[in-house]
Amino acid sequence: MTLPQIDHTHDAALKSWVPSADNHPEFPIQNLPFGVFSPQARAARIGVAIGDYVVDLAALRDILPEAASEALVQPNLNALFALPAQDRRALRLRLSELLSDDTLSGAVVPALYPQAEVTLHLPARIGDYTDFYVGIHHATNVGKLFRPDNPLLPNYKYVPIGYHGRASSVRPSGEPVVRPRGQRKAPDADAPVFEPSARLDYELELGIWVAQGNALGTTIPIGQASEHIAGISLLNDWSARDVQAWEYQPLGPFLAKNFHTTVSPWVVTTEALAPYRIAQPPRPEGDPAPLPYLLDVQDQAQGALSLTLSVWFSSAKMREEGRAPLRLSEGPASNMYWTLAQIVAHHASNGCNLNPGDLLGSGTISGPTPESYGSLLEITEGGKRPFTLPTGETRSFLQNGDEISITASAHAPGRASIGFGECRAVILATPA
Ligand code: MN
């Protein structure tokens, strides 16, 4: 497997001349995530986040590597994702140079915009969105609620389970979520009703952005899979649990999940994540080894990421009273039974073609204990254990006006920490 290498762009001592960049909690010069933004009332363009600023890459194309030139004037990252990984690496090297060497700042300053003054968009035109289910604690917790006697089905430890989601309803952070109507049936009711969901939930996930794809009928070998990953965002797979419980058998999730999916707009690149790679945790004694098409020694040694994932909650009343958001959970991203490379290799293993800009959700990432559960379904045990807010309000599922924000940081000894920005949205009432 060809993994991106650690180089001087990751050096913790590297400084930037851009104000606010040094020691920035999310976007120091070691990060350099790509995104799509609009400066006030102007057309969408590609940028890179540095400190509290975004750099307009289209404006700098004449001093950036020529191989990326065409891709950098597009209104989305699809063409950049489609380039060979080495071209994105060359772009990163040059950006790191331009943003660290103050003798080069003159050319860059006119292309800097304060992030607070721009609108961030979806990073790519998403052709297809697939959501996986690789958080084994989540799968076990949810399995217990839906099937107490049979929580983890026998295929789970062999197959990276997934379903095809809906690309059209993926939205960037900040866009409100309208509470969906749907069919739900109480256990003791004879027939379902069609009403606004009463059990609206979030799911803490990572989103994988597909880089170069594969032709229909060909596969992506596990040893090459990480080269097909452009980067990672945070993803919230909003879920209507009452609708889900009634509709999910026999074909899986459908309207309970496709009404809205939120992603964080910055793509933290595979190159930026190189220092934060860790070994995939060993499988518990007695679990089967991955089948050969999903097994790569280097992927097992370096295919997981050292990330801390957090979920933050605020109700309308909490915001009115000026209260800080409440942290609902915090935990590592290492509770994934399958690596990102295994997800990609499995998706293409039947000859299904992936395309640049496709989005793959990891599935809800929960830890083994309630402090690190990645959904309300788990935190409140299906609504049975509501929790109390600082305002005295209680919650078992999301109410209108509630806001969920997911954040994350990558860390490694002797390295700068880097972040992902926000994956945030507020719940709006169902229209009459
Ligand atoms: Mn999900």
C-alpha cells in the first residue's frame, strides 16, 4: 500500500506569516484543507483554510503547480480529486511554501479572505453517497435495541455493511434540517400514522471523499485503496428513528435517513493526515480475519486515524440564555471495525465504479461507554433514559430549535493538532 508520507509540511515547528495561523486549533499551516467558498456575493471558488482565513486558489493559479491549474478554476473539488495523488501532494508542498515564506507573502495577501466573511459550500458535486456501518459499538448498541436477542448479525465481521444513501440531500454545515414527516407505528398500534418524526436523531460519522475512481467492472485493490481517498470531512447522518424502525426491514434504511445529511465543508486531505495514522486495533480473540481482498499488512499497521470526535448540543433556550453548548460525547475514531481503505476496496470489489467526489459515510462511531456514544438512540437507550439540560429542559430525542455540532481533532506525539471545522445544523419544525 502506498501511503502518503510525512514530510516538512507536517513539521510542528513550521510557522506561517498569515495572522492567526500559528497554533490555530484547527487550521495551522500543517493542515491546509481544501474547500469551496464564495467571497461576498461572488461566484464559488476553491480555497484552502489557513488560520482564520481562506486563500483563493484560483487567484493564485499562476504561482501554483501547472498540473493543478485547470482543476483550481472549477467551482468544486471534483477535478482536483480526479488528479493523481502526486499532483495534490505537489500542490500541498507549494501552498506550504507560499504560506510559510514571508518573502512570498506579497503575491498571496490579495487572495486572502477572512473565513468569517465568506460562505462555505459543499466541497464537491456528489454523484453518489453511500453510508457504511463500521462502528462496531454502535452496531452492537443499536442491534440490542432493535433485536435484543441477536444484536450483531453474523455477516458483520465479514462484510463492511453499507447502504446506498441519497446524494441530493447532502448539505454543508449550517444549513438547517427540516424535521421530516414519515410513517411510524407504535408497538401497540394497529396501523401506522404519517406525522412529523418524534424520534429525530443525529449520527456522528466521518465522510470519505473519493479521489480517482475506478472504471465499471474493475476493482480497487486494498493495497491501492488509500490513494483513492482525497480526504475526510465530518458527517452527520440525521436519522428519524421511529420511521427507521418501521421501514427498515427487509431492504434497510430509506426515508428515515435520506431527508438530510450534513457534512463539514473542509476536506482534510489524506496527505495532511499522514502523521496521525495509527494501527487498526487488533480484532478481539476469536473474530475472523478479514478475507484476503480486504486484508493488507500496511493497512492494518497504519490504516486507522488518531482522531478525537466530539458532539455538541444546544437547545434554543440554552442559546437564548447565552449558555455554552453541552458536550454530549467524546471519543476516538479507532472504534471502527473496518479501515477507510477497507471501506473503499469493498465498495468497488464487485466492479461497482466509484467517481471523484463520491461521498462515503463511515457509519456512526461510538465508543464502548456512554460518554462516547455517537447517537441519542444509544445515549438515551432508545428514549428510555432522557437527560437534563442546564436549563432544566430534558431530551430523549431532538426538539425543534436544537442544534448539533460535530468537531474533531487529529493528534500525534510531537505533531501540531489539526481540526476539521464544524459540522453543524439546527432542527426546524415540519412545515404545515
Ligand atoms: Mn449512518
